[in-house]
Amino acid sequence: MEVSPESAYCEHCGAALGETKPVPWWHPHRRLYNWTLAWAYRPSAGIALFVLSFAESSFFPIPPDVLLMPLVLGNRRRWIRYALTCSIASVLGAVAGFLIGWLAWDAGVNHLFYDYVPGFTPEVYQRVSGLYNQYNFWIVFTAGFTPIPFKVITVTAGVFGTGASVASPALFFLVFLLAAAVSRSARFFLVAGLMRAFGAKITPFIDKYLNWLALLFVALIIGGFAVFKYVL
């Protein structure tokens, strides 16, 4: 494919062309962006995406969108594969989170979450548990589709859904699994689809406004935790 020597970005995948400037040490988010974008053409890209998606649903704080977006930008023809990888791994991670809540919560895992997961306090746990009585499907769906920390929901579901107050733990789990599958698939296919549609055109925008986008991303994550602390 011919590329104009005056072009700064590839019209096919949006990759930056020509010599690149060194990234200053005070821009770690740009280093992370460049690093994740490089995974798009590595054979192990799908594995890295799967591991990140799985871990984020049960204990890891960074959402897989951080890797999904640059991977699709780097190879837009595989957007469905990447979105499907994210969805399947995330649902499996949700099941892992459910099992953590069911089998290991009272064995000391609760203290780990209280101490190391921002916004996850005993008070938040009690409020979220109470919401399952009324909004089982919708609370899981909302957390799976928005910046609300999904791991808080999956672990709490495992504790509450297998408790004495639930008449049918099996039915509770099926509803939980359905909500996780629908919400996570909708989110990742939406993100990947947008990157597929606007990939090459959106790369210059990301490069230009990456610092502001990073701040916005952090604000969304903090806002998700704030929902648990001050709203729920």
C-alpha cells in the first residue's frame, strides 16, 4: 500500500509514521499507550488481552479497555475477535470473582478487599448486598457497562448470592451470569466498534489530546468508586 511521504499517520491503521520523539519521563501514561499499541502486531496480543480482561473482573484495578482500544487501532480487521476475547475473559473473571466471594470471603479475603480496593468498605459492602434484593440483574448490568468497578459487584454477588437470604442460589447465579455476559459484551463490542469505525481518523486526536484523555479516564474511575461511597 502506498503511503504519502507527507503523511504523519497511516491511513489504514492510524500508526504514526516517520521518526518519533522520545517520551519524557513525566508522561508514563503515554509510555503505556505506546507500549500497548505495539502489542497489536505481536502473536501474544490476544493472550495479554484475555489475561487483563479476566483479572479486571475479579481483582485487578485497570480495565481492559486500555489495551482493547490500541489493539483495535493497530489492527482494525480483528476488532470482533478482540471484543469477543474481552467479553469471554471478562465473564470468566466475573465467575472467578463470584467464587472468591462464595468460597474465600470469610477466610480473610474480605480484609484484603477492604484494605486494598479503593471504595470497598464494610459499609459499601452492606449497601451493595442490599441492592441485590431489588436489582439483581440491573446492578450487575450497570456495573458491567459503566466505569463502576465491576470487581466489587462480582465478589459481593458471590457472598450475597450464596447466603441464607437467597431462596435459590442457582437461579441467582444464572441471573448474575446473564447480566455479566450481556453488559460486558455490549461494552466491549461498542468500544471496539467505535475504534474500528474511526480508528485511523481518531489516532491523531488521541496523540494530540492524550494527556487530557488520561485525566478524563482517571476521573471516570474515581467517579465509579465515588458512586459506591457516596451514592449507593
